[in-house]
Amino acid sequence: MKQLKNEDAFTGLEAAIVLIAFIVVAAVFSYVMLGAGFFATQEAQRTVHTGSQQASSSLEIIGNVYGRTTNTTVNATQQGCFEWIEFTVGNTAGGTPIDINQMLVTFVCGEEAKVIPFNGSASITGVNGTTGISDEGEARQEILKAGNNTGGAWGVIMTYNDIGVNATNSSANRNNLLEPGEQFVLAVAFPREEADGPTVLTPNTRFSVNLQPAVGAAFPIKKTVPSSLYAVNII
């Protein structure tokens, strides 16, 4: 007896399996493509955010820059010159905290360019851990004394609106982070051609002090030494 086979059911089942396989493959492919798209978007956002951080500076000068000297052009024991400058720095609106100890200070005058070292022991107490000076005037003199050589020196001589100090009413809780709302007074003693000698910043000399935080763009302070030098000069 001849048996007849009907393969219509098997054909439908195979088609269903193939259709399901296509759907599964398409779903996996879509998931992979969406994941790659989300990853690329996140990387692009991170790159833009990092680039904006590096291109902008969280540092700003508050108030005036003061050029100071003990050798004025009025009554000079040697040629009148700037010995150090003082200025107050703060954090820009929306800026991130700045580790002041990690900031690089560069002095440029003519063809001369030098990195001025940070002196923590001559700074105000708390900025460099437990070491430092408790009085602003004494810290200023210590920075000048430390900078009275060929290398110069810079440090923090006072802080205002300090979060740690305000919270505990104790200067022992001062730290090295310049946070939003805080103000740090910096003193930068210029390098000298020889120890105890004059600096190169004689009257009418142009110079630049560049402040480079660990994160963000450098902040340049470009000034010209006035023709007449007093003990304190607004520049």
C-alpha cells in the first residue's frame, strides 16, 4: 500500500523557527548597537566635560595686586626693585576646590623664566599640614626671607572665610584646599641674581607671574613695575 506524506506542517514549523531566529538575532543586534551608542554618548560627554575643565580656570584674583619692596626709589640702599608681590585668590563661581600646595608658580621676565618653589613652612599654619606660621606679618617676613636667594619662594600668608576655621573657630582646622567662598592671600618673593642682591624687577620692567593649578588652565598675572617705587604699590 502506498503511503502519502504531508509535509505542510513541517514547512510551517521550520518557517516559524527561522522567523524566531531572525527576531532573536535582530534583538541582540539592536541591543548591541544601542549599548554602543549609549557608550559613545557617555564618552563624548566625559570628553567635553574634561575638556571644559582643562580649558577653564577655577582661579581668580580678588582685588588688587600689590608690589612690595624694602628698596624704594625714594630712599634706596641699592637699586630700587620689586622684591615680592601680594594678592588674594578665590574660586570662580561653580569652580572645583583647588589644592593650593599642588599649584605651580612660574616667573617670566624678558628671556628669564623660573619656577618659584612653594614654601609650606613659611606659610600660615594649616596650609601645609601642622607646620607653618601663626601670624600673617611673620609669615610675610618668612616668605621674603626664604625668597632672598636665587630661587625665590611663595606661600599662603593668610586665609579668609575658611570653612574649617569658621566651623570650629580654630585656625588649627585650616587646610590646603581653596574651596568656593574662601580667599587665600599669596605672597610671591621673586628670584634674585645673587643672594641678598636686587631682583631684575627695576622700574618700567614688564613681568608675568603664571599660576598653574593641578587641574585647569593657567592664570597669568601680567604687570609692569612703576617708574617710582614705594614700600607698597598697587600695580
